[in-house]
Amino acid sequence: MKKISLINVSQLILLLLTLCAGSLAEGRVYIDVTSPGGRKLPIAIQDFTGIAEGPGVSEIIKSDLQFTNLFSFVDKNAFLETSDTPFNADNWRPLGVDAVVKGVFEGSSDSSLSVTVSVYDVVEMRNILKKNYSTKKNLLRPLAHKIADDLYEAITGQKGVFSTRIAFIGYDSAEGRSIYLMDFDGQRIKKIVKKNSLIMRPHWSPDSKRLAYSFLRKGRWAINILNFDTASETEVFSSKGTNLVGDFTPDGKDLLLSSSSKGSPDIYLLQLNSRVLTPLTYADTIEVSPASSPDGGHIVYVSNKSGTPQLYIMNSDGSDSRRLTFEGNYNTAPEWSPAGDLIAFCMMTGGRFQIATIKPDGTSLTVLTNVGNNEEPSFSADGRYIVFTSDRDGVKGVYVMSVTADEQHRISPKNIRAFGPSWSHN
């Protein structure tokens, strides 16, 4: 095991948030996230008080909620209250507000601070969320994301994705390829792995504490696992031929990969504790890009056994393989949605690569993109969004969209050639 230097890794991957006290009112779900065409919830997010950065925290929370396209926001100039004054429903009814968010920072020290956040239901005149958060002063952005997650869950009954992270490959001419991490919104970008070699797309473990990736070193392909808890990386597999990471199994104990060490690429299961490698396919054709279903029962992968790269599904032990895609002459990079009801993949259509989804039974094929080349999809933890690579602006970058193809926009900086994104599971 090799210790590595992760730049501010503790600040990067830990929120250091202590939920000292909190309550979440049971009952009413204010927004049905399964009905995207429904009414947006009018909400007022007041500037947090107590520290100079308080209003900035409020703006981050507002930006997080705007990302979902489920909320509408009231102009702050119309507010009759501040965060440190008592809630009065009569001050909000004329504004058509359904929910009010207040936050007061208190008890700060040289390095840490705490904030009490309250969310009120204007119609029912009750508190639906009250929590106290403690964090480091230099972690206000992760704090805001955590508050937004709790607020989103209180209103929708579903977990938010605002504290999740996206790993991707970045390239510059001076340093070559490196692995970067960023927040879901493209902020707080950090380089975490630098190799003077070819690095392929990373893949998260189910608990989001590890990243597996393939890299070419001195003409030999190896697979490493980066462990955030121990700030170390370990080589788990290397052989002649090309060895590419596919996916962790749902329990995080094994790794799916493809290897051409015995000829044409086949799918293998690597037991991480014992390092035992078990072949799942034995074809003379190319079998690559395995991805496990959330329940661990099936594997989707890519094979050219029909003459062109197509998606196939087999049982987790390699049995009962069946072809999934029949449209397009080049389909690759499959990934299951967290619920297991969709598979996103890259499909060649009209001479360009596009992001598409299909159900595991082969029905409901839907192409989601149509500008430029779009590749390497990865679902958010709630299955409502997809991050992907696109060159629509002339240079490859990381983009995000809803699973219904709405709100497509770039989140990686334009000064980095970015590709191979992978969205953490929590």
C-alpha cells in the first residue's frame, strides 16, 4: 500500500459537521419529485445572520435548490423579517410563500462555528425542520450543501445530492492526465491523483470512500484503488494486456473489470480481499465495460459478438447473456440507475455519440442529447440527473442534465480539458 499526498483531502471529502440537535417533522410531502411538471414550491430563503459570510451561505443553498427546478424564490426585498426575528406566518402569506428558511450563526471560535437552521410551513404555521450544525470556518460551502440536503429531504421526503462529488479526468499539456474531484455544482475542484501516464475513468465504491481507476505504467496496465479514509492507494491488479475497471459490486467487496491478458478482452470478477480473479465471459470477441445492477443480480456490458459494439445483460455469475440494444451500430459505456430501472449509455447516431437511456428489458430507448459528441454517462445518487462528457463547446468538458434531458449545462472549468466523470453515491 502506498501513501499518497492528497491536497487538503480531509477538507475535501469530510464535512466535519456535527448535527448537535435536530428535528424533522413527519407527515406532509410538499413536492412530489416524480411529477416534474408539477407546481414549483414558493420558498423564501433569508440571509443567515451572525457572521459576514452568512448571506453567502444562503445563496449557496438557494443555488442548490434552483438546480432541482422544483422551487420558486421570493425576492429578498419583499421580506418583512430577518433570520434573527421570530417567524410570523402573517408576514409571508401576502407574498404567496409556502416555506421560510432562517439561519443564525452563533458560538463561533477562531476555527469553528455553529449555526441553527429553521424551516417553517407558512400554511400550517409550524416548524418542519430545526437543526444545529457545527463545522470549520473554511468549510462553509460543504455546510451549505448539507443544509440544502436536509431542507430538500424535509420538503420532498427524498435525499438530496448537494453533498455528493464528481470525480473526473482532467488534462493539460504540461502535466498530462490527472484525477480531479469537485462538488456536484463544479465548485471546490481539487487534483487528487497525478500520474505521468495514461489514466482512465475512475469509478466510485458504493460507500463513496474509494475510487478505482486504471492507468498505463511502463507499458503495463494496472488497476489502483484510492482510499479516502486512509489517504492511500493500492494496486489491486496488473497483468499483460489491457486491464480496465468496470464497476464495484453493490457490497463493495469485489471489482468488475475487463482484461485482455489471455487474448481478447473478457469480463472478470476480482475479489479484493483475496485477489482471486474469476472469469465471467469466455468469448473470442471483445467483452468490456461491465456494470453491476443495484441489486447485484445482473451485469450489463459491451460486446461486439453481433459484429458491432452493443449492450448485453447477463446474470452476475456470467450465465444467461442476452442482447439489450438493437438500434445504433456503436453502443458503449453503460451504467445502471440507482433504482435499477434505467441504463444510461453512449450511442452512435447520426455520425455522433449521444447519451441515451433504455430499460433493462430493452424497451423505452430514449436519446437525451443532440449537440456535439456526448459520452460517459453517470447517474446521480437519486437517479434524477446524469453527468457526462461533451465537446459541444469545442473542447471536452463535464456537463450535467436531468434524466429527462432538461437543463444541460457545463460544470467543469473551461481551462481544463475534462472527461470521464463519475458521480459519487452519497
